[in-house]
Amino acid sequence: MNNIILVLGAPNDAQGNLTTMAQDRLNCAFNLHLANPGFKILCTGGFGAHFNITEKPHYFYAYQFLMERGVPEQALEEGILSTNTITDFQLVKELVWQKKPDLLIVITSDFHMERAQILYSRYLNYPKVMFVPAISSLAKEDITRLIEHESRAKEILRKDIHMP
């Protein structure tokens, strides 16, 4: 069985503590892996002023979180040093097309899913894919702010690729 769970990065604080958004995504991946232990997990996230200013890449903290819950290290692919959703897909493209998984499962936050799908189609576009939204447990006002951000970002993407 050759399947990959791709977890898009999310912020951590200056001490490496994962935000609720990151934990929501990783809990979703953990539950999927628990039901499908043969699936490999691939986490993205390097460094950036807006999501990780520590000395270790974001994916290090993500893998630490998963291993603390019982995911074996051999189930984890080498992390991707991306800086945003675009580079998530640009940098995983070669690995995915090389490994040719039977199924690629992409996990991101529910409010981020539509934009992630647009960028996935533009930059990776592997044909055997399934998108799984991580249900957000953020406060309502935080989700509202993030949905507004996503709407603006999708509008820019639509203008950039001339979508209706």
C-alpha cells in the first residue's frame, strides 16, 4: 500500500508550541493514520515571520506532536521546508510524482480548503487525491477573521488565473 497523508503547515509560537489551527490539522491526520496505519504522513512547514521564528522547522514540531500520540517515526516522510501554501505544493510535487501514491490525502483547515484546492490544481495536480478538511476548533471571531482573509486571497487567485 502506497498512500500519503499530506498535512499543510500552520503556525507555532516562538517556543515551538503548536497553535490550535496546527493541532486541528494534526489531530485530523492522526485519526486518519490510526484508521489506516500503513499510510505515510508528510508534513510541511519551514520558517517564516508569520508562522515560525524558532530554530527548528515547523514540521519538526508537527512530527513531535504526532509521535507523542503514538505515530511511529517510520510512518513519517521527510518534512518539507515550505513557507506558505504555494510552496507547500511546489515543494512536494517532485516527491509525490516520484512516489506515485495510490492515494494522496491533503489535510488543511476547513476554512482554508477551497484556496488549498485551487493552489493544488495549479501547482501539484496529482490525479489520485482526496481532500480532508480539519474541522476548526478556533474561537468564532478567529474563524470569521480567517474566512475573510481566505475570501480576499481567493479573489486574488481568481483574478490571477481569470476564473469567474
